[in-house]
Amino acid sequence: MSNKDRILKYLEEHGTITTYESFNELGITDPQHYIMLLRNEEYNITDEWVHGTNRVGQRVKYKRYRLEKKDGE
């Protein structure tokens, strides 16, 4: 299974994915590339910036990608 397919499967099962989840769960360090490929295949994937704090107390921001359901799903 390709990395793109693994990202898509994760999105289909969980609805969203972050870079951290991509690395931690799938071993993929840069999901942005595969998200771009999926968008080029006309998957409706939106993104939003999430603000948080990392484990050493620093403020961080990262993207959460969301696979939007098609009408009727």
C-alpha cells in the first residue's frame, strides 16, 4: 500500500489527520504531499490551523486535515 493510500485510509477511518498523527500512526513525516495528491484526485480535503502547546510548554501551531463527506454519505 502506498503512503498516499495509507493517508486516505486513515482519513476515511478517522475523518481527520495531523502531521503528528501521520508520523506517529503511519510513519509518514510529511502528509502534506500526499494530501496534495489526493486533492488533485478531487478528494475534498480541507485544513485548519490548530494552536496548542508542545511537551516542553512552547506554543505551536499545526494543520489538521479533514476529509469532507460527499453528499449522501
